[in-house]
Amino acid sequence: MTLSDLIAHLAAHAPAFARRLEAAGLTAADIRTEDDLSRLPVLRKDDLIELQAQDPPFGGLLAVEIGALKRVFQSPGPIYEPEADRPDYWRWASALEAAGFHAGDVVLNAFGYHLTPAGAMFEEGLRAVGCTVLPGGVGNQEQQVQAMHALGVNGYIGLPSYLKALLDKADALGLSLQVEKAFVTAEPLPPSLRAELQNRGVATVRQGYGTAECGNLGYECEAEDGWHVPEDVIVQICDINTGQPLPPGEVGEVVVTVLHEEYALVRFGTGDLSALNTEPCFCGRATPRLVGWLGRVGDAVKVRGMFLHPRQLRGLMARFPEVARWQAVITREAHKDYLTLEIVAPDAPADLEDRLAAAARDAIKFRLAVRRVAELPPDAPPIRDTRTWE
């Protein structure tokens, strides 16, 4: 299906997309090329949350009946993500092939399978290249290590920090692992951590980039010099104020058009910052490369592979009027993220910390420590990120 055919189809079957075109003074016939897409304003994550809240569950962007879908996911926001009933809907197969995954591999998938899409999307990609999947998720490290040892798991999908934790656990248990390849994403991969994993036997450690809404948006080749943009998606780097595409090398927001006829995700702003490198890569792939993750446009930050937004924290803290001031603090030690909620609550009962931690696990799906402090500045931001990356 050509881009012009896709736009016409989505305009006819996804009412919210038709309204986006109309609001921009456009018709479907006006969008025929990638350059034409820039005439349509960027749809941001907050816009998507608002659309879905006003017209649940998909904000009028779904172009098929919900009963035709394979899965539906819920990510923080909340945002509902549809998965159409087709193989490798999230398009990770090309990234996994570039990292050396193939038929016969036995792979631990350490992304979560509960509500959010990462676990299922990578399982689809692994199955598309013929791998056998051990669906591990996050947690139960001792049980996972025992299974990896018993099954001869030779591949890994997940956070790079979690792979390190599993190797540490295997050492503590005196069990040998055979992991020789890893595809990691959802958090930065510092050079020191890549080197440590390789020194501990994981010969190939490649990283990729994607989102819960869009799936695969970039992956490393053997050059390990940026993330190749897949051929089956349109990725633009756009000015954060005007939404217009920027020349190669300039830093802007990653804006995505997914070429799927089931869901109108057109000119979607990921909120991530990057730049495009269009110089030839010695691997021979012709697609441009994203130079890496260069920060965020908005206020959300990623902790342990999941976005944490001030809006989530404000909703949580509204349940605890006895807290006068608060701030979430993110730290990182030994390639592991820690989240602490600092609170000013001098007159609150002694069980406040336990109640807050339990409410956070339930409401925003984050495990955090709660620490009382004597004071916080009146203008303290809701999130303070102290992490540094190499």
C-alpha cells in the first residue's frame, strides 16, 4: 500500500484522523509523499492520552473493529495500544536478524508481559526469525537463571542492566550460562556496561530503539555506530517548536509515521530527541541512522525501561494530603536505576512510607523507596534525575 493509499484508507476508517486532516485544512489527497506529511501537525503523546480519554479506548484512531485485533495493551498514561492480527506487527525481526538471532536460538525474553507491550512485541519478533522463546519478564532472577542454565539459553532480550543482574545471580548460584548474544533497549547502554557484558561471555551486545506505540524505530548493525531506521516506517527529525523536518545532523524530536492500515499513527511525536546520520554505513544498509538518544522534549523520564511522568506522580500524591511537599529522585549505581520519593510530612503517622510505597506499586506500577526529609524547596520540580551517562 502506497503512502497516499494509506492516508486515504485511514481518513475513511479512522474518524479522529479525518478530523486531524480537516483541522489542518487538508484532505487525504493532499498527502502523497513523505514531504507532504510535514503539513500535518505533530500528534504528541499527551494529545494521544487526551484523545483516548475523550473517545475511549483508541481515540478514534483505530481503523478496524476491536474484535479484529490480536492483543490490546495499556501503557502508563494510560495509553491503549492495539496489535493487529499479523506476524511481527511491531517489526522487530530486521533488528534481531542484524544482531545475529536466527532459527535454533533459545532466547530469554526479559521484558514484561503484563499489560504493557514490550514482552509480546519482542516475542513476535523472535518467533518471526525462528527463535524459541523463554518468556521471563522481570523478576524471579534465581528461577530465571536456573531455567537459562537448564535450557542452554544462548540469547537475551531486555534491559542491559537486567542482563548484568542475571549474570551476577548466576555467579552467586555457581551456575554457568551460555548467553552469547543480546539485544537490549529501553535504557541507555553505556560503553562500560557493553564492555563488561562482552568480557563476561556475551560476545554480541546490540542495542535498538523503539516505543510502545510504534515498535521498532532503529537498531545497531555490526558497526555499532548509530541505529539504522527500518525500511517499513517513516522517521523524521523535527524542530520541537514548529514540527518541521530538520536537515541531517541537527537535533530534534523523533516523529514517526507507522505504515499500518489498522491504526492511524501518523506524524506521532515520540518526545525523544535524536539526529539523523545519512553517511553510508560500511555494513551496506542504505537506511539513515539515528545517532542515539539525546534526551527528552517533555517532562517524562525513563526509569528501568518505563516512562515516569509528573502527571502520574501528582495523581498519586493527591491521595495523601498529609504530605506537604514531595519530589521523586532518580539515582543510578552499578548500572541500576533507583527511584526514591522524598516527602515532607512531619505530622503524618508512622505507616505513611509503607502506604505510599504500596500505592505507587498499585497506581503507577513503580517500586520506589519513600524517605522523609525535613524540607524541600517550594519550587522543587516533581522529578529530579541525578543520573549521568558515559
